[in-house]
Amino acid sequence: MSFQKFELHEKILAGVQALGYKKPTPIQLQAIPPIMEGRDVMGLAQTGTGKTAAFVLPILQRFMEKPLGHIRALIIAPTRELSEQTHEAIGQLGRKTKLRSTTIYGGVSMYNQINRLRGNVEIISACPGRLLDHIERGTIDLSRVEVLVLDEADHMFDMGFLPDVRRIVKHLPQKRQTLLFSATMPDDVRSLALDLLQNPVNIQIGHSAPVMTVAHRFYSVQMGIKTALLKDILEKTKMESVLVFTRTKSRAKSLAQQLDRSGHKVISLHGNLTQQKRKQALDGFRDGRYEIMVATDIAARGIDVTRISHVINYDMPSTADAYTHRIGRTGRASKTGDAFTFVTGDDIGLAHSLKRILGEKLQYQSVDGLTTEIQTSPSNKQNTIDLKSNKRRRSFAPHMQTRRKPKQRSFQNAHRSSWSHRSQSAA
């Protein structure tokens, strides 16, 4: 099955072909036709399955046949990174069209955004807070919006944005197409969907569980030993690139500094950084200048790099859904990945819940001198991991102690045969 199936405008198809994508993902196959028919859609699919293209391509198709010059589509996302990724995906896919898009989010110049809004853009990718600022100032006109997209709706709920979303919707026309995409569907999000969507087509790809292309390994460890265990794993495991999650901004910064002093090429990503520094960190992680990124949960939805081989939960996430979103950063676009999670005594409850969800795909591992015993079910036996046995990926440990400038790799030219969760340069 190819993208030819959707009978896209030749200028849009040229954008798809220029990126080298051949085969639509399941969410795209099921969502694009009803969206092109004008139906409301509620799409539930795991991260890394191509949800962005599932709504961007039909929007571009719809707008090719009508006059240009005002805001016609509003895409609301929970983080700045997601807004940028969607904007860049629109630019890549619509490169041959005359359609224009821009981003609206906090932490950058309001004046520059106002100037861009005066440029007759058709598509806005926005975060709720800054979008409300523009609405209150009267610097944005949403009265002719034809399509509303709520992207990563469950994360907007996690961040407390649903009241803001309801305020924004009051400024939109009642007659519009509404699309809601999410990796999980908490009750509050489902309630919002029922309020905003009219007779929607419900699409669910797989289950709301961690990606099944990922191997899950848990390590029982005392809090004070976590950093030593992390360094041991990084030095002995063959990896391509690693995303390490911490619970707090201060811990992300501190842990990155400790790894840097140990000779690792590492960068941190957290909410205290300016937008420029966040962009620099992400760009450096994508092109290989940094092989380790230490991030907080706020960055979990904004990192889209298909070559991430390992996700390490230095701190256990707060919920099973949060685990799903973190682990969704690896094993993307049908690739395989590994997820390592450090479990302390305070994390036992969630660890058992995840074991029930993951079953045999989750294994407890031990490292001599660093891990401790953990209470598991009879069928969940502890195994000793041979950290040197993974021969699928190159090890970057041998050159960790050097400070020479690394050879940069191009994420833009990565060879893939199918569409990933987001445009490859829009990650």
C-alpha cells in the first residue's frame, strides 16, 4: 500500500516522495480517508506510529482547492517542541504548495509572532497559554478556522491545559472539523472529546500500552547507587543514542553534569532552558554531537529521533501512562529499542502494575554490586544481564573519555521506508 491510495494533490505527493516515504502506517491508513471526507476523528495510537502525518496530509489536501489568506487550521499541542515539529512537518510536506504555517508558544518574542500572524498564514501550530495571550490581545483571528486539531490530548490533560482548551474553543466557529489524537485516553480527555467532536470516527491502533517493539528491563537499586549503575550501563552496553529521564529539572541538570565530568557527550533538556537552548540541545542530540540526553517528562513528547536505541528511566515515572510516553521515544517507526528502568523501594507498586501490563516482555536484571533483591511474582525470575552481549549496536563507550569533536551524523538522511511519527526533520 502506498500514499498513491489517498489520491493526494500532486504537489503534496511530491513532498511525501521527496522525504522518501513509501508506505503509510496503520493510523494513517485508517485516519486519512475519513478526515479527507470531512468527518471528525478521534485517533488513539501509540507514540511513534505516524499521527502527525495522519492529520497534516488531509489538511494540506483540503486547503489546496480554496482561496488562501487567513487562518484556516488550528493545531493545539502541549509543548513548544511539538508545535515546532508539526510546523516543520507542514513545511516539509507542503514544500511545493503555497500554504503557510507558523508557531505560537511562550518563551519567545510576542512581537515577532504578531508580525508572522500578519503574513496571512493558513495553519497555526500553538500551545494553549500563548495562544490565549494572543486571543486576549486581539492579535489573532480564529473566526474562520475550518479544522481544529488537538494533538497529544492526554499530555495536555497531564499539564492542566484542558480548561485553556475549552476557553480557546469558544473563539472558534461551531461549524468546523475537529480531530483529536492521543496515545492514551484518560476519562477527562474522553469527556472533552465527547463535548467537542460530532459523531466522530473512532480509530484505535493497538492498545494503550508501551510500544511492543521495545524490550523492557527493570533494575532494583537503592537511590544512592543509581548514578553508579547508570555509568556502569553506559560504559558496557552497546548503544546508538540514549535518552535518560529524571523526575526533576535540578536532577536532570546535575546528572548531566556528572556524566559530562565522566567523559560522556551529554546534554540536558528541561523546562528551565530558554527556547533557543532547548532547540540547540535537541539539534545536538539529533545530529550526534551528544549521544546522551538527560530530560524531564515535559520533554518526553518533544523528542522525535528515530535512532534512539535506549531509554533509561533514572527515576521511575509517576504513572503507567507516563511510562508509555517515555518509552515511546525508542522503538519508533517499526525499529526495535530497549528500555531500562531503575526501581527503588518506593516504586514497587507501579513496577508490579507495569509487570501485569507487559507480561514476559519485562525482565528484572541484576548487576553485581549495584542492584538489590526485589520481591517479584513466582513467574518473574531475576536474570543476570550480560551488558556486553548486545551486538546489534555500536558501543560508544570506547571514545567517551575523549574530547575530540565527534563526527556528525545526519538525521535528515536516515534511510527509512515508511512514515515515522513525525517528519524526520520536524523531530
